[in-house]
Amino acid sequence: MSTFAEIRSVAWSTLVEALGFSVATDATLLIQAKTYTVATVPTASSYPRGIIYVSNETGGATLAFSDSTNWRRVQDRAIVS
């Protein structure tokens, strides 16, 4: 029989992976945003409040978030280009 902690861990991992993230299997929870290039970012309106990793953004790789219209760089809110 599984413990509550084991069930919670599996449920959380399943949910996070279903949202397009990766989860480390060690004792700490590590979430990795899905990687895109500038040319392959999905439509921002399809992922309101979504977070992605843009590997070849101007000025270097960065996290970006969807404002439902554009993907914006986390550090300065500039539109990913």
C-alpha cells in the first residue's frame, strides 16, 4: 500500500508533466520549462500565463511568459524576438 506522500508525489509529477514541464526524480522538486527557439515559440494566446525557456533569444537564453498576446522576456518584459 502506498503512503500519502508517495501518492502526492506521483500526482504532482503527473500534473506538472501534463503541463509540459519536467520533474526531477530526486528529493527536491525541480521544474524545467519546455525549451523553444524564437522561431518555434507557440502562440501566446494558447498559453495565457504560461512560462517557457527561449534558447536563442536576443541577448541570450531566457525565461519568457505569455501575457496572452505576446511572449515577454522575464528580465525586462520585452517581446521575444
